[in-house]
Amino acid sequence: MLCSTQDWEADYLHPNYSDSLNKSIPMKEPCPDVFWFPLFSEKFAQELIEEVEHFGEWSGSAHSDKRLAGGYENVPTDDIHMTQIGYQEHYLKIIKNYILPVQERIYPGFYADGRGGT
């Protein structure tokens, strides 16, 4: 990931992301309380896919998951956590800087702190 916010946004943020913050542009809502908005560029998606595929330690879709406190996954998925590939800090910055502003537009008056779960 790039260090400069301006460089990061130019390379990885979807060119139409700012439309998601514009209150005069309706948000796409394919069903109640589900919203679609552009966030990442194709470059970001491709590089993240390459990173997790290179890491290759998928969870395996089992209820038993040693990565979790207590070791049990209620709803098993075949995934790789951002902590495993060293992206947790970036992930939390993305939530705080790009997801929360959209959430605040959709749900005015509800404010989250963007800490994320661990």
C-alpha cells in the first residue's frame, strides 16, 4: 500500500467514490437497507486478490478456526483475515476514512468510530 493519501486515492479509490458522498445523487438500494456504492479501483481489487492468493492460508470454511478467540466460527467462511497479511491497519483506515462518511450520509445522526472488530 502507498503511504501518501493522495497517491493511494489516485491508485486505489474508485473514480466515482465521491458520488457516494453527494446527497443530490441517490444511493443505489437494491433491497431495503442494502446500499451499493463504488469504493475501490480495479487495481486495488486485483492487487488484494494477488496478495491473498499468494498468502494462500485460507480458513477452509470450518467451524473450528484457530485465528479466533475461542477458536469457533459461528458462520464459517473460506477467508483470510487482514491481520494475516499485515493489512489490518490499512483496513481500519479504509473503514474510518471512506466507509464511515458513506454510512453517515445514509444514516444521519448515527456515528461510529471505525475501530472494527478483531
